[in-house]
Amino acid sequence: MGSCLSSRVKDEIGSKDSKLQSSGRERNGFSGGSNKVSSVSAPQSPRSEGDILLSSNLKSFAFSDLRTATRNFRPDSVIGEGGFGSVFKGWVDEETLAPARSGTGMLIAVKRLNQEGSQGHNEWLRLLLDTTGSAYYQTLSWKLRIKIALGAAKGLEFLHSDEVRVIYRDFKTSNILLDSNYDAKLSDFGLARDGPSGDKSHVSTRIMGTFGYAAPEYMATGHLTEKSDVYSFGVVLLEMLCGRKAMDKNRPSGEHNLVEWARSHLTSKRKILHIFDSRLQGQYTPRGALRAVRLAFRCLSTESKLRPDMKEVVKSLEQLQELEDAVASEDSGPQEMDHQTRHE
């Protein structure tokens, strides 16, 4: 059977709480990128699996119910691909959580693991279910993108902390979920690994992840460190700034790889601003935009030792958020005062 945390999908974005995952054996291979643009934060203190399973809002689903909800896992219901399987869109009744007709009730996402994989407990079979509104798309404002990036960064900072020491290994936009307040939630920890212990500088692993997001040194050697996640964060931040996917073969030749394309625009400040999502025009300050781009490319340094740690990334994004908020307050202040004067 499958498991999910049930809650109501909101009208605009409505993604809900993070997935319930468990680790298992690995298999070689990289997955392609997903079309989802999503979000990430960490709990204040980690809960044990037993605590989660005792949660009052945890719902178990029979395989037959999930099959009905996803229209028998039809190919046109696929909304994402991961390293261990596909994610299917489905529908359930908002009150009873029983399978519902397509387009009615509450939208859900069901992760079906590949048959050759063995991630997860046997009693879960090959299904995990997560209530998420990731199938909803809308253009996010500059302010929201910075908020989401900061939330995601805090999630990685938590994982990298001395108390946890976990390397995410597959950080990408499609693993960031958004709730109704656009707070970021990290999901899908199937490839996560414990960080190096003692005097070890890295963890040696099979090379796995998603093309376009993996750090070059990890691709070359299989050596995994916290700085591998920092590189992946840089890719995600760049996606948010540019409004482009990390890998997009539908783009013209020379623009398939986002990082390579964006690097060619670093020769001048004027060129740097040309990489920004045109839908954000007028929403950001040139100073804030340059700070964001420079932070992204620090994270994307080819030498891992030159990348900042996630604590520094969080601090930089907090300062960027404060800068943009201060400018917005200055811009709105005179207008509000003028309005009050005219009213009087």
C-alpha cells in the first residue's frame, strides 16, 4: 500500500507537506530533468519514522485505489521523472480521500518506483503518495523567487549542520515543493547520503542524480561533499533568475545547458542582466540582481573549495531580501504620503 499526508490543495499553488521517504539500495544512473518548478524548508527537529507513522493525518492507500486515482498509471498522467521512478497525477475526494474522477476533488501526485529498484519498505510495495499541487503553474514574482530560494537554502543548511550531516545529492527544482504561503519544502530524499565522518573529506558513491544539476567533481570521481549540494543549489538559483530549465534541448544550439549559456554572459554587468527572466522586468533592482547572479556563480565555481557553504548562502540571500524590501519601502513611502496629503 502507499502512504500520504492528506490536506486540501489550494487554488493558486497549493502544494502540501513534504514526502514520507525511506532510503534503500542504490542503482547506477542519472535521471532527466523535470518540468516542475517548485520549492524547501527543514523541520525544527527531525522526527523518527515511528512518530510520522503515528501521525493523525497520515492515510494509507491500497494499491487498487492509487491505480484508480491515476487512471491505471496512464503515460499521459506522468508529471515528473526521478532517479527511482515516475510521478503520476491523480485525483481523490477531498473529504473521504477515495479515488475520484479526473479533474474533480483534490489533486495528488503518486510516485511509483521502478520495478528493478528497491527503495522503500517492502510493505509500501512500489508506491508513495504525496498531496502536492505541483501540476499548477504560474509565473512567480521576483520577491517570491527570493523567498523560495532562501527557504530552500535553509533546508540545505539544516541538512549540512553538524547535528545532521546529510548530503542531499539530488537537489533540483522539481524536488522543491511550495505550500499555500509559498514556503519551500524539500522532498524526495531517495538519493540522500550521510556526510563524511571523522577526518574524511568526502563520501565515495555511485554517480547518481539528475543531468544539469550534479557538480563536475562528483561526475568525474564519485566523491560527494556538502559542496556538491552547493553547486546544485547554484543551478536552481540560476533557473529562478533566468526562468529557464537546467537542461532544455528545445532551446537553440548553444543554449541547451543553462549553466554553460549563462557563463557566456559574465563578461559585463550589462550582459549579466540580459540573462534575467523578462517576466521579472521592473521588479528587481540592478544592485539586487547583480548580487543574486554573483551568488549563483560562486555556488557554481568549478573548484569546490571556492564555493560558499550553505550558511553563507543563507546569509547572502537574507541580505538580498532585506535590500529589496528596503528599496520597495522607499518607493512606496512617498506615494503613500502624497495620497494622504491629497486626501486631507
